Amino acid sequence: MSQHILVVEDNPDNSKLVTWILEDEDYLVTCCETAEAGLEALQRQAFDAVLMDISLPGMDGKEATQHIRQQPQWQALPIIALTAHAVKGEHEAILASGVTDLITKPLDEELLISRLAELLN
């Protein structure tokens, strides 16, 4: 059975790219454009991992991750932050929000697949 990944990303081009990468590796993918929609999706169904954009309209990815981590059933859920904000101080703030890992944009396809495989196996 394929593993199901929730992608929270407001940029349609980035969502398509991540979806193509993941589907090529036989993952099932659900995309949400906002953190709020991502949190609702988590309430409705089980996911094996979350790819969380940090710069989102409304609630950002750090705040969404903190909400996820407050729920006992999701404390071990792998969350990989995807961000173009690679400056040192922001990097630490993102990690402190509770993400499992962080990958900077532009995405390195091989890095994304290997990190996801490490977290899910």
C-alpha cells in the first residue's frame, strides 16, 4: 500500500512539482493551499508525512506545525519544512517549531526523496 503524503503549499507550481516527484515514487499525495486547510485534512484522514511550506497566507507553516505537535496522535508524524528562507536565524526558528527536518527551495528532488524515505522506513 502506498504511503500518503500531505503537501501544504500555496504556490501552485511548487505543489505540482512536489506532486510529480512524489507520485513518481509511488506516494499518494494530497495538496492543501493553506495551513488551515492542511490541519482540516489531518482531522479527516491519516497521513504518513507532511511537507509543510513555511511562508503561507494566514497561519504560517511554523504555527501550523506547532498546532500539529500539540495533538498527541501527531507528535511522531514526520513533518518536513520546505522553505526558501535559508537564513541562519530563520532556520533555527523553523526547527524550533517542531518540524522533523527542513529542506530549502529550490527543491533538490533526490534529497527530498531520500529524506522522506529515511523518515518513513
